[in-house]
Amino acid sequence: MITSTTDERALRAARNNAEWCEAMCRAHGLPGTFGAHAWTNTRRTPPLYPDAVTLTPEAPAADVLAGIDASAVGPGASVKDSFARLNLAAAGFEVLFEAQWLYRPAGLPAPAAPEGLPWSPVTTPAELTEWATAWDGGQGLAGLFRPELLADPTTTLLAARDRGGRVTAGAVLSTTAGAAGISNFFTLDDDLDAAWAGCLSAVTSSCPRLPVVGYEGGDDLTAALRSGCDPAGPLRVWLRA
């Protein structure tokens, strides 16, 4: 059951995530629109990014789908149901995955970052390419992260490097008025706890007055919770097959 406190945390997390989706779409020349209940895009968004993100638990399914261009509501269209409240089966959608919002209150001490795994911002197109290649892992989607993101004041790509300078872990930091969001978290080794501690240390040091938000599932969720994040409510992503 979602409590009133969890609602507030999930509201912040959903808004922050929608603004990151908007930043990614802007980088591709595909800006969306923020409405009272959802962020939507009338053009097909980049791969892995939803065509709509609900911003309130009361978002009506009809309004969310109406914000997506009719030609986009076909195979591949997706909706991030930020409060796991929608039923889009009648519109031809299936649940792609479920996850949990994360929330770490502002003011907590930064986790102790492991030695030898410093996190720092990506600042050049060459570093961006290196980061995106490490994040992609050979799936052919590294081109999602365009140089325009480096000029976006709300977006910082963070990279952890080994002693040889190789990117070993990373994440996107999306800074909005109400939260510092972590997304696209990855690590190339098996030490999720060390990677989460390093990431959260970098984010909280950079944004000490903002709560940290994000969402994860599976082992990443478990590691994030061990690193001091709290669960803040379920979300669901719907995909039209």
C-alpha cells in the first residue's frame, strides 16, 4: 500500500525521471510536453525511453494515451506507469517490467566511497563515447547519448575509472528542482555495493541539499537499498507488442 509519505517521494521521483526523459528527447530533437498528470511525446521517443510518464497517481489512461501521437501508439509504444495504477491491456499494451522507486533523504552523510573507484563528470565528446560504449555493453545503443547532453545544465554523466583510466561504472545524474535523480546506472564488475556507494557518494557530494531518487529492480535494487536508499513505491512499464 502506498502511504502519503511514499506518495510524496514517488511524486518527486516520477517528476525527476520524466524530466530526464525530456532531456534525452531534447538531445534527439524530440521535445515532449508536461501536462497536469503526465509527460507525453507526440513523436516516437529514442529506444528504451517511454512515450509517456505519469506524474500523478490519478493520471487517466485515456488522457495519457491521448498525449501520444496516433501513429506512435503501435508496436514499440511504451508508457511508464509511475504509480502502478493504470491498466492498459485493453489498449493492446503488456507489462514489460515492474520496479521500485528509490528515495534517499537530503542531509544524510555520503556513503564511504571505495578506494580506487573515483567518480567524476564526463565533460568531452570523447569521454562521452567511452562512457556510452561501456554502458551499452555491445548492444548497439551507445549512440543514444549524444553530445548535446554535455551542454544540458540539468544532466551530468558520472564515470568511475580504474587506475588505468578505463571506465568501470557509471550513471546519469539528473538535477531538478526537487531531486537529484540517478538513472542508467551500470558497473562492469560484480561489486554492486561498491559501485552504488561510489555513485551515491558522488551524487550527494554534488547535490547535498537534494534528496536522491531513481528506480531499480533485482540485484541493483537490493544493492541500492543496502547503500541507504529507501523504497518509495512501485512503478510499471507498459509496452505495446
